[in-house]
Amino acid sequence: MLSLIKTSAIAALTLSLAAGSAFAAEHHGHEDRGMSSSGGNGAYYPGISNEDDSMPLAAPVDQTTASIAVRTPRLSNILGELRAANHRMDVKRSEGELNAVAFNRMRREEADIRARAVRVADLHGGMIPNRSYAQLQKDVRRLDWNIARST
């Protein structure tokens, strides 16, 4: 009976701590998004008070041209192809068709392609330009070919 009381008390304490931290995290998140009730003039929504004649600032506009680069689907495609290549390498390694030296070389090659893709996307605001995308695809195809021909 004593064990049941202890277990119930610990469970209640754990649940109350979890609920309290979830509530605190939710409240903290609203402050980060500008939804707190403590503004410059005390109004819940900035710009509604008669004392505040300023207009809210407009969101920044991304001014890259579509002919040079497109958004993240290119990065997602490259990373997806690299995940598939990783899977093929793991399968070949587990089946014994790929020795440790070749496996490690291909892993380094895959990591290099991944790092270059992320670096190019970071340099161009999350986009990959046409020329870089073509080179990355060529490198992924070469990696796939190396995986397929290794036995």
C-alpha cells in the first residue's frame, strides 16, 4: 500500500512538472513572436492605440532572380539522392560486396558532396544556382556509378 502511495505521489509530481514546463514553454514562445502584452505603449496589438501613429514595418522582400537560382527543392533533391546513395552503400556493405576501404572512401565522397551542397545553399540564401546544381548532380551520379560498379 505504501508503494502505491509513493508511486502515485511521484506520478502526480512528474505530471505537474511536465504540464508546468509545457505551459511555460508555450508562454515563452508567444513572447518570441511579438505577441506579448508588454509593448512600447502597453497595447496588446502594436499600432492600434491612438498614441501610436506609426505603421508596422513591412517584411523584407527577397530580391533574387528566378533565372539564376530556385528555392530549396534543389537542395532537398540533392540531399535525398545522397540519402539513397547512403542506403545503397549500407546494403552493399552489409552484404559483403563492399570492402571497408571502398566504403569509407565513398562515405567521404558523399559527405563532401553534402557539405558542398549545404555551403552553396547557405551562400545563396537557401538556393542553389543552375551551374552549381548541375555540378552537384554530376557528382551524385558519379558516386552512384561508383557504388554500382563496386563489387
